[in-house]
Amino acid sequence: MRIKKLLAAGILAAALLPLLTVSTLADMGPKPQITVVVRNSPGGEYYLDLLVYGDPDADLYDNLRDSRENYDSEMLALLENYQEGGWYPALTRGTRIPMFGSLTGKADGDEMIHTFSYVGVPEDFKIITVSSSGEVSVTREIHRNTFQAVVYYDWETGAVTQRSLVVSYLLQFLMTCVPTLLIEGILLLLFRFSLRENLRLFFLVNLITQVILTAVLGTAMFRSGVLMAYFFYVPLELAILLGETVVYTRFLKGHSFRRRAAYAITANLVSAGAGWFLIWYEFTFHSLAF
């Protein structure tokens, strides 16, 4: 009965956890974002914008309404007048839904960082640049493969690359798996189970659960943002808690059924609590340009 009460209390606590962030489900959470990292940029001033496909004569939101006077009129005119095959500059001409950004970037060492954000950020776009000499360059079409994408643009070659999703999933796995192994491994010893006798089971169980967590939460995070990852986190962790409790009470070597169950519940609740706070840092880390 004590084990059942502990399990019920753990499930109830995990189920109430989303209430801590329910207020962020409105217009307070992270928005889509495109970060363009320009390498080998020219020494002089230049402007960079995103080209979107659509009707430039439609009723568009003026994304530069408060800052047009801050830009060179001739360079700005080159952007405003650009239109080819239905593609036009989103920040300069406007978008149906607002998009934030600046035509000038911020220096970061030898690179220039350009950030475009908010709900008007496109999924498919091209990069257009205008130099101080009046030269206009346009890249190939790019598809934003994550909620907040980082795109690398080489000014000299015109090559455009995007961070690999394989690398993103691998980083996501490492950022959750390593802390989980440390937390649950320490708890295994504190509950006085033999690590040597249970090492194979311990690693196998955590490997399977971390792969599942990475696949589900990583996909939710990369496609829809951190709030969607939080949405899936609680039910997924509850399923893992139940599954690991069944496995550990049956196959963990040493001590009584109650202690094996107590370890499974405690380890999962502690690691789940740590994972809850790590999600935000994982999302922030994936959004950084490096």
C-alpha cells in the first residue's frame, strides 16, 4: 500500500507540474527565429534581408515603420524595388504577420549576426544582401528546418548551410542522458544497490528511455518550440516512470521489492524534475549560433 501511495503521489505531482507554466501558453513563449551568421563579410556597410514568396502589393505590415530614417536611402531603395519571380524582401517591404529584425547585423568576432524573429518569420526564404557599392546578391531558396534556425552564409562563395538536425539531436541526447545517468547512478548507490551487478540493466534502461525522450521532445522542440516540448514532457515521463518501475522491480538485483520500487520512483521523479528545468536551457543552446 505504501508503494502504491508513493506512486500515486508521484503521478499527481508530475501531472500538476504543467500548471507552473500554463500562463506562458499565450503570447509569452519563444517565437520562430532565423539567425543568419555571415562569414567573410565585406569591410564596408551592407544590408541583409530575407526574401519571401508572395504578393508584395498586398496589405502588408510595415516592419521598418519606426526605423526607416536610420538606413541609407539609396541602399534601402535597392531592397524595396527588388522583386523577382514573386520573391520580395520581407523586412523592407513588409509581411502579412509582423516580423522583427534589422537590416544591419551585430559583430561577433570575425562574423556578423543577423536575427529575424516573431510570428512573421518565414519557413521558406532566400537571403538578399546589398553592399554600399550597390551590389545585390541573392542566395538559393532555404527551408527553415527548426523552430529557431541558425543559417550560415559565406559572403565570398555565396554558400548557405544550416545546422544539421543529426547534430542537434545528438546534442539534445547528451544534454539529457549524462545528467540522468549521474543522478540515477548516485541514487542507485544511495539505495545500496550494487552498481556492478546492475550496471548492464541500468545503462540499457536509461539508453532506451533517453532515446525515446530525445526523439519525442527533440522533434517537438525543433518543429514547434519549447512550449510543445513541455506539453509532451509530463505524459512521457509518467509513461517512463511506470515502465521503469515495472522493469526495476522485476530485474534489479538485490534488496526487497519495496526498495526496488522506491528506487525506481525516486530516481525517475528526481531526474524528471531536473529534466524539466533543463528543457529551457537545451532550447536556448540550440538557438545559439556557434
